[in-house]
Amino acid sequence: MKFTNGKFTGTYNQCKEYLGTPIPRNHPENWPNPDDPTGEIKWTVVEPEPVVHVPTIEQLLYSLEEARKAAEDQGVMINGIRYSGSASNRQALNEALQAAEEYALTEFASWKDSDRVYHQNVPVADVQAALREIGLRRINMITQEGVYTQQIQYGEITSYAEIKALVWDV
């Protein structure tokens, strides 16, 4: 906390040193003011300037990538089943499709979707369609991320709020 008498501004200890006399920590309005012999100008508390965090370009780019990944995670809906587009889910879909190919399956007897709901007799073709849509959606989002990256680098996007408000329309 800082205090001022209009001419000098400092912390409590700096003011005490400036005045050269012991002063109570509270009630700065009662401190002596050698710069005003009339006693009309009182010491006051200086309100600190608000600290504004201005993110770096690197921080904004990281936030942008996280926003894209969150948008990817929303995934796609195929025949009422949601398939997340997250990296781990893309891997799981690939593994399931490889197993389906190896064992010549045309459907999965039981399928747990990205909302943790179980479905019976899900066609392999639906899972293939989901993975294709997720891939296309991801390609489009990465293209959008490239445009947004340029906007960050050119100073057109400068805050986390602006990144949060971005629309990932694919």
C-alpha cells in the first residue's frame, strides 16, 4: 500500500523515513505534512493501478490450440451416436475399425459412445463414416486455426476472451 501527500508518494516505511518521525500505521490523514504548513492537505492512500495481464503471442497460440482441441472434442453425430473427435477417441475408432476389418465384422455387438451410452448392433459403416467426418472436420479446423494464428501474429486477436469467442464453423 502506498500513501501520498501530493508531493511525496511512498510505502509506509518510506513515508516514515521521509517524515523522520514515528507515525501510526493506520489513519494516514493524521500524519504530519511538512509540505503543507497550513495542515489542509492530508496524507491519503494511493489506490494501486489494476494489474492487467497482457498475454504473449505464445500464450495466445497455446490457448488457440486448446480451443481448437475442445471444438474437435465435440465430434460428430452419426445415427444418434456421438463420436468425439479427441485424439484418444480417434485412436480408439481406428483400433476398433482395424479389429472389425481383421475379423470381418459388419457391426459391433455393443458400442460405448463418447457420452458413455451403450448402443447395440452398431454398423461398422457408421463408425467408418464418423471417423471420416471427424477427419474432415479436423482438417477444416486446422485450416481455421491457421487463419486465427495469423490474426494473433498480426495483432488482430489479442486476448483470451477473443479466442474464447471464436467460432469453429466447419
